[in-house]
Amino acid sequence: MPSRAERMSLLGTENAFEVLAEVKKLEAAGRHIISFAIGEPDFDTPVNIKEAGIKAIREGYTHYNPSAGIMELRQAIARYIAKTRHIHVDPEEVVVTPGAKPIIFHGILATVNPGEEVIYPNPGFPIYESVIRFVGAKPVPLALREDREFSFDVDELRSKINPNTKLIILNSPQNPTGGCLSQSDLEAVAEMALRYDCWVLSDEVYSRMVFDGEFYSIATIPDMKERTIILDGFSKTYAMTGWRIGFGVMPKSLAIDVARLETNCESCTATFTQIAGIEALEGPQDASAAMVAEFKERRRLIVDGLNDIPGFKCLMPKGAFYVFPNVSEACRRLGLRGAKQLQEKLLYEGNVAVLPRSSFGSRNEGETEEYLRFSYATSREAIVEGLQRIKEVVAK
């Protein structure tokens, strides 16, 4: 068999899907697994959105469309961003993609050259580092610290940015910690991005899931819209993960490049899902609001429950639907080397699926604590039962 391309060795993965596969395997063998592993709303897509998609299929919206997306949806997105971020957006600055993830791939490809540096949050969504390495750039991790409620140290950012920095990646509210960046955090990033003339990729897919305080976008800071790629989508806010529809908002010249990458990669996003996307943004918001309100209630339930487990210590996250408890003491109590072994013990002995810290990047320099990520996008009953199972495993 011929050899594979060397670049494939640089491409990472998203371990949540590997754990999901193992969960399915165990369930097929008769085990009842409670999963906190996958970051997917357990709610159904709202009825009005589903009906809009079905109606679009029946009306023949099943053919190719422009790579940047249909103009009606791009106009709706421009109105939505103007309303939620308080900036003017032209539809020509919008690119629609099959899911929000392509904006990470296309955005990095379109802005970063081999050898240039990209600063990204760590722990963080693993695809950031994966794509940075894949394009031949240098990944520069920026530590998110528990003692700062999983924000970063501004002085540490200043020590990492330099004339070779081409892009800074932000994610707020954040996966995996649920942390949020403050206005002052973003102002510090903006000051450095302007000084060093670099791009910012702002991953805002959880922007509608802020439970404490307000959501802030770096694009609203003066002179930042011209160097910012806003990444957002429908998967989380409207429980549309399987529909595969997301979007990026960026300067018009860059939007042309990203649309060209879309042409070369997928051609376009399915037309009927875009019609459903218009309904999501401009139709009733009640179902989405109710889902977010339920996540807020679950947040308190899971944080209180985790803090009641010996050796677990969990901060109250400000957004998204994740918690990131410190499990260092639990690992010590059980004689485990780290969170990865604890994750395996909980899965195979307790029938509970979670993700270890190692699923979200390598340790930062000097990092010694152990963490697990829980997604509380599951029922209250499952949360209570899952926590009880964990407590029983830890108490053995």
C-alpha cells in the first residue's frame, strides 16, 4: 500500500467522539452508561425550525447554492450579529458553512502562513491546536487558570505575543471550563492585537449561554471588527447539531477567501438547512430560551453534587454547559496517576462517561492539577444518578 501524506501525522482529533464510540460499544454489550462526555444539547430542535426545514425540502430547496450561503440567510445573520454584538455587518461579510467548525479550519488556512505563531486557549477545544499544526504554524498555548476562574493572565499573554504572532484564538463562554472572558480581558487582547497587527478568531458558539454577567465580543471594541473572525452557529443555541450549519463574520476580503475554501472543500451548505437557519434566527425564541434556562438549573445541580464527592472541587461556571472540576485529591485518594485513569475507572467501574483534561490539550508549563470535563447537557435524573455512581466508585 502506498504511504500516506506526512501531514496527517500533524492532525489531531476530538476525543469526545472516541469516548462516544466506546460508550456505544459498552451499551451494545448491555451496559447502561450515563454520559457527560459529548457536548450536545439533549433537547430536540424546536418544532418551528424543523417544520421550516421540511417545508424547504418539499418546495425544492435541495440544490446547490452560492458557497458563501444564500443571501437571505446571510442577511438574517447580519441582522442577528448587529443586534447581539452592536456592530454593523454587511451580508457580504458573512460566510455560511456546514457546522461552525469549518470556520476554524478555513479561518486559520486563510490567515496564517507556515512558521507563523497562533496563540490559543489551553485547556481548550482540541481542534484549535490540531489545525494550527496541520497548516505548519506554531501553536502557542495560553493557560486558562482555575484561580482566575479559567481566564488567562494578561501579563502571560504579553509575554507570548511577538511580531511573528499572526492569530489569537479566543473562546468565550469556553469549552471545556465554562469560563467567560471579561470586558477588560478582551480590551487587553485588543490592545495587543492592534499593536502587533494580528488577527483574532473569536469562537462565540456559546454566546447565548451566559448565566452570570454579560456576553462580550471583542469585535465590538473600536478597530477590532476589521481584524476579527466571529465564529458562531446553530448547533448549541437551537439544538441543531446534526443539521450541520454555522457561520463566520469577517472582513469582506477575507470572506471571499473563506468562501473560496468552501468551494474547494464542500461546495456549499445544504440549502434547506439554511432556510431552517433563517427561521431559527428570526422565528420564535421561546424554545431556545427555555433550554438555556434549564441548563442554568442543571448547572447548580451538578456543581453542588460534584462538590459533595470526596476529592472533587468544582467552580461555578459562568456559561456554556460544561463544568471542569479539579479531581487532584480524588486521584490521590484512589492511588491513580491522573485524570485519565480516573476517567477510565469511572467508565468501566461506574458506567459513567466523562472526559479527562488530556482531551483538551497538553499540560501547560507548571500545571500539576488534574481535571475532568462534564457536559451537563443531559437530564436532571441522569445528573443525579451519574453523580451517585461516581460517589460510589470514589468511596470504594
